[in-house]
Amino acid sequence: MKFKSRSNEKVEMQLTSMIDIIFLLLIFFVMTFKIAAQEGDFNIRMPIGGGSGPTDTTNLPIKLRLRSNTDGELVDIVVDDTRSFGNDFGKLRAFILQQTGGSAPPNPEDGPEVEIDLDYNLRYAHVISAISAITGQRQGDKIDRLVERIKFAPPRKPQ
Amino acid sequence: MALQRKFDAKAAEGDMTSMIDMVFQLIIFFMVLINFSQDDQNQTIKLPSSELAKPAETPLENPIVLNLAFNGNVYLGAETSTIAGLRPLLELEANVLNTQKKSAKDANVIIRADGNTAGGMVQELIKKCQESGYEKFALRAKEEIGY
């Protein structure tokens, strides 16, 4: 008996169903994909009835008062009830730089503590700007830390 | 002379190989970039931005994410509450920590508040958490991109 050789015949796979599923997967991933900005945290340690950890032994305790108008916009930044910076966070940072010598101590527990006292209506975005101004400054990709210890004063009553 | 034209169906089939390669590459790209860690983020909240907000190198331990909306609603997982009515939810979270031999003091409360929220509301939220024994807080902000 003579066998017919089939070695030259091309074996073809049926790809249609696989391509269907692959396209479905692709559509799923494209639809669920979202470009989101990176998020970071400002850490605050606030036990009830206490400060942000050990007592501030430095001679630099800073009280930061943030005043707002009725629309929640920042109108004045006052430090220790004496110095006013208007609504300029750059001036506030310059003041903190001057006070801390430009860097935070190696152990964050040893550094000065800033207490933030704000008007109830003040927009939270301004609070974050104030925290950014006192906790550090960005030099290119590097962040120089200034004050690590932050706490909030008790909330004021709504205006 | 009449020419007979022969249609060869096999020769008309396109080569799918390169297309399948591309589609696989796209799928791999989207699969790698899909971020399941954003599940606890409420997308209606517009976080304030800060140039110092950088993702932490190590994730916070025992995180509890509180999303505070402009209208004062607090979202904790699938639950919605007001600041005043948050205590039972916080105590439930503390009980979960107790089962792991930890306490509310060990938890990190991550506050994702809308940038237009009154700052006083964030203070009230912190105070409410303090009343349930929480001590460590993280105020979350979006990274400010300078370009």
C-alpha cells in the first residue's frame, strides 16, 4: 500500500475566536485605564489632648494663624501673633527657613512644632499650601525638610 | 484569446501575525498600568495639590482611608456618613484592629479631603477620630506637576 506524504501541507490554526477575546480584553483595559496624578501624604501625629508627640524643647515653637474671608479665601498669615505675611506663602517659607536654619534635625521628634490655627471657612487647599510651605521646599527632584511636627489647634466655630 | 482568471482564496488571506503582536503588546501595557490600589479613592473628590506631595516609599501600616467631600459627607469604604455620625464606623475599624492584636493607635488615618472643603471640617474630622483613639493622620494631596 502506498501512503501519501502530507508533509508539504500547511497546517492552519483557527484564530478568529482568539482574536475576538483579545479585542474584548483590549477594550476592557482601554476603558478602565485612567491617568491619575500621584498622591502623597503629610503625616500628622495628634493624640487627643496632646501635641504631636514629645514636648517641643526647642525655642522655636511656632503658632501659625490662617485668617480667611467669608468665601474661604486666605487673607492673612500671622506667625506668633506678631508677624504678618499677607497671603504670601513664599514669605512664610522664608521665615521658616530663617528659623530652622534650612534643614530639619535628623530625628523629627527633636525639631520645632508648628501649631496651625485656622478659620473654620478657610479652604482646605490653603491649609495644604501652608503645610507645604512649612514642611519643606523642593530643589529639583530633592525635597529639603524643614519642620516635621505639625498639629492643629482646636477647630473654631463656623463664621 | 480568452484569459481565464483564477481566484485563489488562500492567497487573499491577510497575515495576522503582526496585528496580533501589536494587540498583545497593548494588552500587556494596559495590564501593567492598571492600578487596583485606587479602589479606595473617591473620584468625586478633587484633592488639593502640593509640590511636596510624593508617594511614600513604603505604604502606611493599617491604613484607614476617609474621603471628605465638599458637602461634609465622609466616605469610608462603601459606607457614607456625616462627620458627626462617623463614630460607629471608626469603632468598627478599631474592633477589626483589635482582632489583629492592634489598637486604634496603630492605625494611620488617611484623610482625602476635597480642596474646596472648609478647613474646619477637616479639623472636626480629626477631632472625631481622636475621640475614637486614633492618633496618626496623613493628609493626602496630589502631586503638583510643574510642567
